[in-house]
Amino acid sequence: MFDHRYRGTSVLVTGHTGFKGSWLSQWLLDLSARVTGFSLYIPSQPSNYEVLNLQNRMESVEGDIRNYRDLLQVVENTKPDIIFHLAAQPIVSASISEPLSTFETNIVGSANVLQVARMSDSVKAVVMVTSDKCYDNVEWEFGYRETDRLGGKDPYSASKGAAELVIHSMIKTYFRGESATRIATGRAGNVIGGGDWALDRIVPDSIRAWSQGLEPTIRSPNATRPWQHVLEPLSGYLWLGAQLLSQECRVHGESFNFGPNAKTIQSVKDLIKEMTRHWEGKSWKVKRSEGLTGKEAGLLKLCCDKALARLDWAPVLSFGQTVEYTSRWYKNFYDANFCMAEVTESQIHGYCDLAKEQKLRWAL
């Protein structure tokens, strides 16, 4: 799996206490990597990082991605072979209320990671995780390609577009030649999956309400989204990292979209209905001011043809499987006395088995 690149490899994950970062850290531990995390705080309670007991299974360093010296020190101390940069201010609503902090975290933080990699004698590769929001979203019906125009109409989206510009300018200026650290960016959209307890997200908001015997309020039931399980982009990031570490690397300086297939694009209402198949007897209500009609702004799809052609990467899960994985994880957490690290490992292994059946290169 992943050409066995991660066994015994020293890996630094920024933002390891977050939703994506904790799943990535768990997967890297399963791959026998030596994992260090760098993060400023635990972003939610409950926290997937704590639920998986990662604080006792990997080295964790508290620090601010905006502070170059904090980051430099952890890299000097742990000497990672590869960095996965996930640390970010990820919430659009928070970016509107705190734009300066968002720009500092998402833009300056990204520059700090690359500057530290530039100064390091150990870092061989860096996977910079940005977002599908980096594109100038004109809401067309087809997917954005990696060569499409960058932009952003809110501070969060603009920060991700700007981060991509900063990353590629630094690659072209400082990371040239055969001996240079190899760098690529991964772009993915919002993901769902067990262990997400962020506010103002449809899945965790609904799960929270149901676990307390309440009805969640759905604001835009007809809004369509490409619902993607967290394991989908993570498999892309890990495979991209493995390619950067290979002697025959052909992806340095490139960007790749990692998105779901078209059949996972469903309405919020369809998502909730599918979730209630696994949470019997649960219901929801619609916020009347939004109603049941009208087109939701912000439609954004990704074209992943490049990832398929260059990496032999493709999404694995159907819409039903995506919701089933997500719902069953939360059911095990709230209704049963399971070890959630084992539940998470089981889902990772099941996902990998499905990828093998589909003969995806990274899973073989």
C-alpha cells in the first residue's frame, strides 16, 4: 500500500488535532510511520484526536503555524522526511468575523511551512493541503480543473487561493533542481465522516441533536453538495506524498484535485434521509425562512481527471457507502462501548479493501 513509503518514515502533520488531521494521523500510524503532530489547540469537544487516544500514541507539539520559530524548532527536533500541512482556519463564517487571523493562518502559515522545509536538511517532500475554495467560483455546471483561475469571494476562499499562489511562487523560486525538496498541493472540498464535531456543519449538527433526543434544524434542504468521506482525499494526499518520496517523482510543483464522483452530489435533504436509515426513528425540521425551494448559491465541483491520469487515483465510495461509514461511526460512539480507534482502523481497512477490489494503484 502506497508503495510501502511510510513504514519507518518520520512524518510531521500540521493540524493533527483537527478532523482531517486526526484521521490522517491514525492512518499513518497504521502504516507504521513515526508521526509527530503540530497544532495550536484542540478544536472541538468531543475531539476526534482525543477519542482516538492519539495524544498517547504519537508525539504532539503545541505551537502556532503563524510562528516561524515554533515550526522551525519542531522540524529541527523531529527531522521529518515528509510534512503534511493541514493546519488552517477552515470555517467560512469564522473568516468573515476574523479575516486577519484567517489570512495569517492560511497564507503566512503556508509560507512558514515551505520556508522551514527550505531550511531543513531532513525534509524530502511536502504535501500542502489547500481547498476547492481556492478557485474563482462562477458556479458553472462542470468541474474546476487545476489550471482554472484562482480566486475567492470571502476571506476563507481568498486565503486558499492566495496560499496556492504563494506556494507555487516559492516552489518556482526556491525548490528547483534534482536535490530540491519536492512539493505538491492537494485540493479537496468539504468532507464528512465520523469524528467531526465542528459547529455549523450539517452532519455533526444533526448527530449532536439526535444524540440528545432533539430534532436538527435544516436550513437549505435543497442545496446540493458533493458529499465526500474523509478517507477519499486522505488516500489522495498519502498517494501524492508517496509519489513525492519516490526516486522517479514526476509530480513536483503540481496541484491535484481530490473530489468525489458525480453520483455523490446530492441534496441536504437526501443526505439527512440517508442518515436516518442508520438512525431509525430520527427526524428533522426545516427553518421556515429558508423554505424548501430556491437554488443554493455556491455550487462548486472538481474535475479529478488529472489525479486519475497521473496518479491512478479515483474516489472509492458511493453516496450510500459514504453515509453508511459516517453514520455507523457515530452510532458506535454514542450507542456502544467501542474502542473508537479500533472502529476507525476497521473503516480504514474496509476502505482499502474496496480500493483493492477496484484495482487502484495506491491500494495494491
